[in-house]
Amino acid sequence: MKVAETTLQELLGGAKQFRVPLFQRTYTWKERDLIQLWHDIMALYSDMRAADEQNATAARHFIGSFVLAATPSSATVPAFLVVDGQQRLTTLTILLAALREVAAMTDPVAFERITNSYLVNQYKQGDDHFKFVPTNADRVAYVSCIQGKHSGSARDLISKAYAFFLVQLSQSGPDDEPLDIVALEDAIVSRLAIVDITAQQDDNVHRIFESLNATGVGLTQADLLRNYLFMLMPNRANTVYDEVWVPMQDDLGVDRLEGLARVDLRRRGIAVRDDDVYRAQQTRLRPIEHSEAAIEDAVRDLAVRARHYKRILFPANEVHVGVRRHLEFLNRWRATIMHPLVMHMYSERDAGRLSADEMATALLNVESFLVRRFLVGASGKNLNNIVAALMTSLLAEETPILDVVRAQLSGARKNWASDEEVRIAAESRPLYYYGRAEQRRMILERLEEAFAHKEQGSLANLALSVEHVMPQTLSAEWIVELSELDSDPERTHRELVHTLGNLTLTGYNAELSNNPFERKQQIYGDSHLSLNKSLQQQTRWGRVEITKRAQELADLAISIWPAPDEVSEKSFGFDWSRMHAAIAAIPDGKWTTYGDLAALAGTSAQAVGVHIATNPALAKAYRVLTWDGQISEGFAWSDSTDSRNPREVLATEGVEFVDGKAAQAQRLGADALMEFLGWYDPDDDFSDAS
């Protein structure tokens, strides 16, 4: 058996073939697995770019071992059975197939280069042509991806993986800048470290497979850290374990120790990936390995952080009302990225350098930062870098925490939206299409609480849901009502239905449904929520009324969540990445409209048309049509020499045309695009029937 560290470039280079043996499973990776791999690759991509800027050695990321078995074969290329690692190898080759499609938009030779380097044996035919051959059940879908013939509409797991990567590759990177596809290719093929374990012909391949997949529970990052710490305390291990570690473990819970160790690193300004906590802690503690007393102090310090971490996770233990209220909000928001900052605040509070009132004020600013970003639709991709820079500043400066928090989060490109930006977004942003259902509900709850009822209860404990006043699906009665107020009711509906001014909270969602406004008013009359009081006073509900309410709620939001310090430039630009991803994901035989994309992105159909016309990299833009299914008069291929008829191209892909118009049954509306892209959170409740 030969063992060597290698890369995909070396593994797949040259003429060879990897086959999945009969005793292996079919492809099983689902979206959660793909998300984790993409997260790791993006972390590696970020590390590489940072290394380039600092002239440092580029990072590497270990992706695991591939166990291969050399096998005699009638093939004209060396053949190997993939005993272990077939899920990763399948996924990585699918990723490369998707990457070459995106790379080819700007580099004409990229498609053939990537194909011949990593996916096929260029000069071999028949069974020997493909470098990787999956199980029979997966072969048709896999081969269609490798041959560039994938329609994007199939729903098997391989097709879903291919579509997933196309969507990710069309969006911006972790730094909120367009992905550098060349650098990303380098990260995948040259910087993912692999251990190649190749069994020889005399080795028992089935026995190797059985031993690799034997039942057992591996050590967690927390297990490794615990073992490491107590091995360094030969004289004090038993005492420290009984006095410190066991009580900490019992109080916090075994399953939370890894999270504690991760947050402890990040509060110290140490960047760490989720799967690298033990190694990073080991590196931090290495200078004191020789001192048993120093290691004991480190364990006792971790126990102190455990008490802080428990307060973060379970805010009911916090005695200060203001701090508790904001911690509860951050927990419901799932703002785990802010845990290192909160832990640092607790450390400063313990040391007497931060009062509970000051901590509450600082947390209010953090809450405002998150909420205002949400209201304007800012991307969350750069939050890791923002919080890391904030922690570095807090550790380096003696300035009061609140001043550092405000100064750092208010900086350019941090996207803490100004009052003006919040007001503009309230009128135009499709709030209902952003984030999780719980987050949208939380914003409306905070707005409701701002009315300061004397009998105010906990809205979080009520069975309230977000409701559209003007319903998501217009009934004939609503079309008549809107026509009396607006010459273009479809446009009013498309542009405003998901905006803040048209949303409210209710416990009567099923009763409200898509009833006419007059009937809805009667139901709102039974509501005890102030958000609904003003709706009872309206005699009609159209563009003017929705816009006016949006501004009223924006002003209320501005009064709740403080504005950032002034910055020298506009805090954020329009984020087209959602629209780019949507266009990239439109499968063969489907089409969408400029208006649908506008609703998804939070802009106008005209702006979408202009953006598409000036961005030749949007290769599937011909699948975007006018509202009635026609090719836009202004459509042109990015290649001026391309003489194809876009309607004929669509027809070849399966779109049906009647009287020159694409079939509406094949149209993907904004809601369908969201669902197709998988942007609805699994925990979302989209039961709003209105």
C-alpha cells in the first residue's frame, strides 16, 4: 500500500480512470454537504487571496483521504477502484464541470482546457474516455454534466449538485467582490490537500473498505483538545479535571464545548475554521506547553469563558434587562458570528471596564447593524471579515468598547445603512424575499413593541405570522380595486407586494387570505396590534397607501435602531448577485421575466434590462423575456457575431411558443425562482396564504 499527499491536479492529471466499485453506495450528498464543502473552499480562497496580498505562502486545506485500488483492466489507461472518497471525488469533478462553464464566459479556451485536464482522457474513446466513472445509477446524470449537456432541470442528486455550484459560482465571493475564477480553480485543483492511499493488487480491497467504514464514533475537536490539555499536566491532571473540567462540562453540556473553544479563539482575534478548532488551540498554547501551571490557568480561564458562553446561549440567566433583551434578539436572529464580541464584552464587564448599561448600549448598536443591513438587503458574505477586524481593534485599542464598535461597524463597505438608505429600501426592497421568516417577524415585532403599550406582552410567544395586506396572488376583486387606483395594477403588485409597507403581523392569517381589502379591514378591526390600527382607517390600499406606510414604518425603525457614524462614502452599492444567481439557475425549458427578476432583486424591470444588456457574462440572459413571453426588442447576444435566433434557441431547449409568445406554464416567477434556488430557509414558515 502506497501513501502520499497529493492534489486534484496531480491525482487527475494524465491518462487514467477512477471507477466506483459495485459495493459502494450511489451518490448521496445533499445540499447541507455541498454547503459545507463550498464554505471550506471559500475559506481557502480567502486565505489564498490574503496570502497574495501579504506575499505569504498560500494556504492549503486538507479534504481527507482517497483510498484507491489499482486494478487489472482491459482499458488502455491505468484504472483504479475508488474504495473510499467517491462522494468527494464525484462532487469535486461536478464542481469543476460547473466551474468551466462559468470560466468559459470570459475565457473561450477554459471549457476545453478544464475538461481535458481534469474530466476526460482527451484521446481515448468509449469507456476509457472519462476520468471518473460513478455507479450505474448515477452514470447518465454524471456523463451529461461532463459532456456539457446538462439541462439543469433534472432533480437527481448529481443534477442538484451541478445546479448548486452554478448558482454559487455566479455570486460574489467572501470579500463581496466578483469571484476570481482563475484563482478559484487554483484553490480547488492545487490547494486542496488529499492523502492518496493506493492499495496494490495483492491487498484485500473489500477488507480495507470494511475497516474504513467500521462502526465507531470518532473523536471530536473538543475531545482532542481535552486530551491534549490534560496530557500536559502530569501532576495536576486529576485535580484540575475534577475541580474545573467536569463542572464546566456538566454546566455547559458536552456538545457545546467545541463551540466554546471556537468562540474563545475568535474573541482573541484568531481566525479559525469550524473543523480546525483543536489545531488552532494547540498552536495558541504551544508556547506554554512546558509550564503545567500555565496550562492549568488556561483551563481555568476556559471555564470562565464557559460561564459567559452559557449566558450568550441562554440569556434568561442574564440579570440586566437591557442586555438580556438584546441577547435574546441575537439568539433568535442566529447571529452566532457575534458571539466572540459578546464574550469579549463579558470579559470587560467582569474586569470592571464595562458597565451592564454600557454593554446593553453596545449590543443595541450591534443589533442595529444587523437589522439595518437586513432592511437594505446587504450581503452577509463579508461579516466574518468585519467581525474579525472588529475583534482585532478591540484587542489593540484602549478606546471604550462602544466607541470602537460604532467606529468599526460604521466604516465604508460595512453596510450599516444610514437613515436615508433605510427609507429608500423600505419603499423598494422585497423584504419578504430576504433572510429567514423568523427574522422578518422579529423586525415587525420590534416595530410593534415601539408603540409602547402599557399592557405589552411577549410577542415572541404568540402565534403570529407575517401577512401581506395586498395579497401575493391577486384575485379578480383586487385587480378591479387596484385598477381604480393605478393604471398598471400588475406593476404595482409586482413592485410593492413584498415591501415593508405591505407587510404586517397577524394571528388571523388563514382568515385574511386574499380577501378584498374591505373584508381584511374588518378582520384587522379584531386585532390588538398597533401595526394594524392604521390599516383599519384606510378606505383603499394601493401604491400611495403602501408607500406612505413604508415611510412611517421606516421612521419607526430609525427611532428603534440607531444610525451609524457618518462615513465618507455611500455604505453599499446595489447587490445584483441574487439576480445573477437566478439567471444562472434557470434550467432548459424554462424562462422568467424582467419583472420577476426585478421583484427578486428589489429594483425595476427597466433597471434589470439595462443591467443584463451591459453584462455579457450573463450567458443565460436569453431566457429572460418580457412579461408576455416575448424576446425583448433590445436583446442582443454578448458576441456580436452570434447570429442565432434566441426564440429558436429557447424552442430547441424545450420552451413552447404560441403566436410568438412563450408558454406561461413554463415561466418561473419570483416565488418559483426562490424555491428553485433553495433560498427558502428549511425552518421558514411560508404558510402565508395571502
